[in-house]
Amino acid sequence: MPLITDEVAPHVRNALSGLETPVTLKFHPQPGSPASEAMEQLLDELTAFSDKLVVEKEASLPAPMPPEEAEDLESSITEFWVDGKPTGIRYLGFPGGHEFGPFLEAMVAVSKHSAPKISEATRQWIEALDKPLHLEVFVTPT
Amino acid sequence: MRLAQEIARANPGRVTADMVDAESFMRFSERVGVFSVPLTLINGVEQVVGAVPEPQLMQKIRSAMQ
């Protein structure tokens, strides 16, 4: 059964029509995780909507990024890459429910290289960072 | 989530913004004490509950990085 239903498909097609630079979704599966299986299926379906979307299936999970520990990585991790470089955006698990729209919007934003929608002061402060910053937003995909 | 991603886009070499599906990463969620979502964890040391505006999130980020 497809995850992207006939009802949703036009919205997905419309959203992804905004892609400019190709986006690579690096998918790190977690065998045995239902959300990982669902994410793999979703990514496969999405590639049918745009030739500017490429899915690369990796052999294993990436190393945990602190404060994550290896045992924490219970499901898949999907990274957004553009121009051969990471964008800093990752999805741990499945972007269901209210998270699906922002998932597509994020792809288009990195693809268009549009200016980040943050204040100038924040942009300057963030650009000047000389240490890693790891933001993890916990959500429930209902 | 969007705000975190916009911050990452400003410096992808230093910033990582993760959406964490709390139901699929239950051990991690419990370990860091996620009782309400959305919850933003900053470098594992600061937490922000709810969707907050940029100034409030940046205040927490600066605090976490001191």
C-alpha cells in the first residue's frame, strides 16, 4: 500500500516542483525498525515525483552524534545533502503527520539555497560559531 | 523544527538540526527526559519545551554554548 496516496500526491508534486539544485537523501536504515521500513518506502515513493531527488541507501547507521549514544539509535537516520555536502538537516525516524509538510519544505529550502529565515543578528552569531551546535527537536508524528 | 533547520542552514558545517521521532527513538527520548513535545535539546545540556520564538531559542543556545 503506498504511503503517498492519490489524495496527497498532487500536494507532494506541487511542493517538490520547487526543487532546483538536486537534493540527495542519504538513508541509513535500522533493520527491524518499523519506522525505518516506512521511511525507506516513503523515500522510494518520493523519488518518483522529482528527478532532482536522489536517495542513497547507506550500509549502516552513522556514528552517534553527542549526546546520542550508540544504543539510542533505534531507527533510521536520513541526511539532507546538496552539492556534495551535508546541509546540517537530519531526520531521525519517520516524518509523519504534521512533520511531513515541513519535511518537504526543508528539501526545497536547501535545494534553492534560499537565505535562512532568521534575524541578521542570529545569522551572524551562528556563522561565527567555532564549536559544534547540535539541536534535536523531539516530536511525535501524529 | 523549522527554526532549528533555518539555524542549521546558516552554518551547516557547525550546526546539525535533527527532527527526532520520539516514538521510534523511545530509549533516547526517555533518557533525555522528554515528557512533552515538541522539545528541543541543545547540545545535550539545555532543553526548550514547546515551539518558541527565535529570541528565546537563541537565549538558550547561547547559554548552552558558554
